[in-house]
Amino acid sequence: MSRSHRTSQHQPNTAVELNPLFSRPGESTLFPRFTLPEGEALPSTAYQVVHDEAMLDGNSRLNLATFVGTWMEPEAATLYAETFDKNMIDKDEYPQTALIETRCWRMLADLWNAPDAEKSIGTSTIGSSEACMLGGLALKRRWQHARRAEGKSTDKPNLILSSAVQVCWEKFCNYWDVEARFVPVSAEHPMLDGHDLDQYVDENTIGVVAIMGVTYTGVYEPVQLISEALDDIQARRGLDIPIHVDGASGAMVAPFLQPETVWDFRLQRVASINTSGHKYGLVYPGLGWVVWRDAAALPEDLIFHVSYLGGDMPTFALNFSRPGAQVLLQYYLFLRLGFAGYRSVQATSRDVALYLSTEIGAMGAFTLWSDGSDIPVFAWQLNDGHTEHWNLHHLSERLRMNGWLVPAYPLPEGLSDVTVQRIVVRNGFTRDLASSFLADLKKEVDYLDSLTAPMPADKQAQGFHH
Ligand SMILES: *Cc1c(COP(=O)(O)O)cnc(C)c1O
């Protein structure tokens, strides 16, 4: 009986053909792509094949689309290599890593002005998505407890969000049966700012999500105004609605660059805050954080207990096993940079963002939606009437030919007829690289402007995942 993959090896595109370099005696020169190879390969052969395929990915340093860290110091790489065997859930086997995790979220609680950081509670996660799920679950469970205590129904929870939320919030509402009430963005209110909240909230509202660093444009939502609008609603209607701040990017920027902006636990209504350790926390992919103001904000019945040095340690997470190394990398950076170091790294990124947005805004073809003065992220649109011959998707494709990834996409519900292009400036995108980018951008705009007939507009990729 012939196994299917024996035959499939001879069909085009289902196998990886090896260069003669790999035709060692006794070794296959073809690897099946979609079935498990029958036998073994030498480590060096397997390494070379995977290495070569990974090389075909884009160059991460030229990726101006992602928020996620792509550069760390050599010492961090050494530490990573020394610790990639640690499992975060094995608190008993790796008590020191567990202790360091606690130190990290305590530092964040303090950075975010928790009234009593000793009383706050937090955890690391795999990213902000998991952290947002946990924040949302705590809001839902608190609301359920309060409703049950009053003998009321818990059938129809809802959550208030801007239409510009990151997709993880749509997932949260979908997976946990919470009605998402989107407040659409508009020309007058390009972000959630507390207007008309009255019409959205009711006794079934579990909370309001405020975003520090909207993914589409990089602007901060004014958490203080949202909080004041909710104070007013409480005074008139008796509804006490908590806020979760999605600070995936901004919670690691605002404390350093805009310390006077009041968005964090200084606001009584802010129950919990998340951030991505792997965004402006400056760690490689695979790390998020969430912190609750105090134990009252995180219902006890959501917490599981794992054994830890013969005692017990509370945990709240969706995953069981996950890497511990990223947590150690975060701690490395906290020690390495301190407050002044983070401020200087984020200020450098902001300066590069302001330099680029000023130059792009002055080009004549574009109007800025934001300039990178909140988080170092900004977006622009093509001026109406500038050209009939090309659009921002074409520009994105032309830039890609130079290696740069700069996405173009429509704004969310409410402004979806506007297409923008966005740049995320991160640690490692230097002023020098930025001026090379600008030269390429100007060259490509000149090229597109010189066209005497329209670029084809069919089959353009419209989707971009935020
Ligand atoms: C990136 C982002 C997320 C998701 O974070 P991950 O760490 O990628 O899971 C959630 N919210 C906002 C505002 C973001 O920018």
C-alpha cells in the first residue's frame, strides 16, 4: 500500500527541492512540504532549509507596519538563548522567574500610578490580545456578581468601544458572548471622547474600553474626558461603569513622553490597564501585561492557584504553558534602561516620527491624520484631486519594491471612505534609515505623478490586519 506522501513528492510544488549542497550520501534531496518526511535529515541540512525559507520573509527592520519589537541589544539575545527553556507556568520549578514576573507588573502598577501598588494585581500574558481578554473577563464577571446580588438578569452584557478598536476586542465580544456597542468614529469625533456615551450605556454595560494609541492613527483617546462623561452618567442615572484602558502601545509611551496626561490609575474609574511588552515595552514578540487597580477589580472566582515553593500562587491566564524568557527580557530592559532610558528611547522614536510626518505633510500630495506626537505612529491620506492616476495602495506597492512595508487601508466604520497610509516608528528605525525612506518615498511619488494614464486599480489588496 503506497502512502500518499510518497506519490505527492513527485508532484510539482508539494516538495522542497534541495540544492546539490545537500545531496549527502544516504540523504533525500527532496523534502515533502505537506506531509511528515519518512526519515531523518542531518541537523545542518534541516537548519539550512528552514533558514533559507525564513530568509524569504520581509526584512523585519524595514517593516514600518508592525508595532512589534524587532531589535534588542546583544546582551538580550544572550539572555534569551540562556533562558528559552523556561516555562512560565512552572512556578515551582522556576521560582525566580515567577518572582521576576511579579516584580515587573508591580513596576508597571507603579508606573501607571496605582494608588497602592502593593494592593494591585497583575500578570504577564502572551500579548495584549490575551491581556485584553482577561481585562474584559474581569469586567464581565464583576458585572455578573453585582447583577446577581441585586437579583437581576445577567443575560445581555454589553461593552462600549470605539469602532477603531483593535480586532482583539471583537474577538473578546464574540468568544465571550458580550454585545459590542461600537461608537463610530467621525470627522467631528475621530476617536472615542465621551460624546453621546449616554445613548450607548445602560444597566447591562460591563465597561468602556479606552485606547491609548489607536492602531489606525496612533492618537490617544482622552481617557479623562471619557471618565468625566461616565461620572456625569453615574450622577444622573446611577450607573457605575468602569474603564479598561487598552494601552497596548501607549501605556509604555505616555508615562515617559506625556507624564502630565491623566489616563491611568489616577482616574478612579480605570479598573485595569494592558500593554504589549513586545511593542513599546521593547521586547521580542510574545509578551503582554495586564494590571488591575486592586483585588476588588479582579473577582476572586476567576483566579486559579498553582503550587509554588510548597505554597500557592494565584494565576489568571488563558494559556497554561508559555515561554518565560520574554519576562526575563522585560526585566532586563527595566534594569538596563530605567525611567530615563525608556524616556530617551521613546523620545528618539517620537523625534524620528515628527521628522517624517513634517516632511511627508510638506510634500503637497498628502494631508496628515496624525503627526506621531502621541505614540510615534502617524497616518496620512492622499489629497482629494491630487491625481486620477494612482492611490495609496499603488504607493504601498512601489515602496515594497524598495523593501519598505508601509500599509494602506481604509479607516474604520464611520470614516471608511477615507484610505490612509501609516508608519510605526520603533526602536531601531534611525534618523538615517528614515532619510533613506524619505528619498525612496519622494522618488516613488515622482514616478507615480509622472504617469500619463491611470495605474490599474483591480486586484488591489484592501485588507490589513491591525
Ligand atoms: C497591538 C494591539 C493589540 C493587540 O496586541 P498584541 O500584543 O499584538 O496581542 C490590542 N490593542 C491595541 C490598541 C493594539 O495596538
